[in-house]
Amino acid sequence: MMVTRRGNDQFHGSGYGYYFATNHGGANSWENNHTPFNKGLVPKDPSSPTGVKQCSAGTTYSTGDNNCQLPYTPLIPNHRSRFGFSLGGPATRLKVLGGKTYFFVNYEGFRYPNANTFERNYPTAALRAGVIQVPNTVGGTTYQVAYNLNPTPVTVQIGNPTSTTSPLQTCTIPGYGSVYGPNCGNLATSVAVDPRGLGMSPTISTLWNKYLPLPNDVLTGDQYNTQGYLSTLRLPLTSNNYVGRIDHDFGPKNRFFTSFRAFKLLNYPSGVQVDVGGLLSNSPVGTYTNSAVRPQLGELWVMGLTSNLNSRVTNDLRVSYLWNWWQWSTSTATSQLPGVGGLLEIAPAGTAGTAENAGALIPFNVNTQAVRSPSAQSVASHSQARSRQPNRVCLRTSPPPYTGWLV
């Protein structure tokens, strides 16, 4: 049973507020301390050991340089606050319809900006340039062999800084050639990597280079073709609670009241649909933005009349109305690029041919109810369309390990 407080002959009220900040006195994690962080849109810098512009000494998350890379992921400033007030008393000093009228109102708000680190795997610079790296064992040693799928030479950074057999290095690979090992050794030409001469899909190349940030975590993904991009994601939680009540005494034997309660909650669940390319949120490329929202609204209205019929009988009449509303929404975008005619989904390695994946190599994941029904697959030259709704097609392409190149 829930009973709402009522007003009386005296004015009474209260107010309160609580503020808690997690970034004051909090310790960072080991992973964050050893993972670079992109502060803004970071430009390339060939003179930098990581290939991108580094922040100057003394730069923090909130001060110093912008559009640069920090050598660590800072503890993101975060807080939550709770506040409210109540007020009650006589609505009027005059007697109306034989008695007095009172009121009571209460409000409580909760704000939780909730910023956390978030990571997904995206194509490396080599894969975007049309160079795939495939493991191969030679003489008992496993190397990552880099194959150039372009008809012309490509100069690109391959390997991984944590590997001794396939270290991070910049190599010039001839058209349809390959290379593996330290110092860009074991160079080969005329490798039959693209017998049909199709080359890399310009559509996929545009999508990756225009709307996906370069990875900054070399320890995730397959570490050669895909690596992690670690940044922050805001998942704000907002709630508002409203309570109002009016009481009127018609006399010593009849008392009337009406009350109204409302609860409004706005929640952004983690990882349901995240945009990193600014296509859904108009944010800069490289800024994770949650495009899925879960609003909820509950309302309860009650009226009651309590009457003392005699010294032994009391009649209590109640009328109420309850309403609950919620929404499950994601983006209804139909294409990431003009002229494609459908949502392109590039599934990561290991994804089943009939499955969708939240970690697809695209700006925002499309494995949501809004776009799940219409779908199609495209692997190499084989494609099979399964569309239940016209003009809304999801194209899926599998990256390494390949059954063919992206077409």
C-alpha cells in the first residue's frame, strides 16, 4: 500500500541534493594506463612512433592539447546527482463547500551522465589499403604474410608491435605481391591473390576511410587486420518523479482527496546501437555515440471520498487510473552511403553466414530489430538476397579469413 502525504494548516517543506563524483580520488585500471586514447579527431603523423599526432606533456582529458593521442586512457569524469523538494500546506484560508482545502507536492530528480570506456574492432591501415595479413608457418615459425590485393604497389604499415616475427614496420609491397618477416624480407611478386582482377571494393574503401577511426589498441581484434578502437561512450540515465495531492474536508464526516504520481525515465542501454562515424548523431568521426534510447513513463491518478455514515460504519470510495508507456527505439537509417540502396554490414571473422554481429566493421551496428528482418549476404562473387521489405536491404560481407576479396 502506498499512502501520499497530505498538507495541513501549517506550511511545511523540504529540499535536498546529493552529488557524487567518481573521478575524484578514483584509481585508473591497468588496461587504461597502457592503452592510448584519442582526444578528438587525431591526424596522422609519420614522425610519431604510433603514426598519429601525440599530445604534449601535461595534457589531460579536460586540459591541454586537443585532436591528439594520449599515451594512456584517462579516468573519464563522471558523476551522479539526486535532488528534490516537497511543499505542503493550506491551499486557501477560506472555507469552501463547508471545509478547508490542502495541498502537497513533491519532486525528485536523478541525473547520471555515466561515461564509460567502450571498444570495438575496426580495420587497420593495412586492411583499408587493400593489404590482408594471413598467418603462415615457414620452417616452424609462424609469420603474418601481407598480401597486396591491388594491381599497383602500396606502401603501408603492417605487423604488430608485440610480435617478433611480424613486427610493426612500413613496407612497400608490389602489386599482387606479398611480404613477411622482419625488415620487409621475403618479398614475392605475381601472387595469385586476385585472379579475377577485381581489386578492393570502392564502396567499402569509402565507408572505412571516411567513417571509421583508426584503431588505437593493438591487443584486440586479430591484431593485424583488425584492432580495437578504445574511447568513451556516454550512457546517461535521467529520471523524474512527480507527486501532487489535494485534500478537501467537506465537514467532519466527509473528506475528499485526489492525487497524481508520474515517473519519467530516460535510459541509454550500453552497446545496443553505437555510432562511431557520426552518421546518426552528427558527432565527429571517432566519437562513440549511443543512438538507442529506452524512455519509460508511468502515471497514476487516484480520487477518493471517505465518509463516516455513523459511529460504526465508514464508507471509503476509490477511483484510480494507471498508465504505463515505454518505447524500444533504434535508428531506422536505410543506408550509410548514397546510392548503395541498403545498409552495408561487413561481418568480422568467425561470424556465421546466417548471423548478424554487433561488432561488424561498419560505423554503426545494424543487428537491431529495426533492420534485422530485411537482409542479404555478399561473400566474394556469391550473393543471396533475403528481403521481406522493399527498398531496405542489408548487405553482409565477410573479412578475413576470406573466401574471396570484398566485391
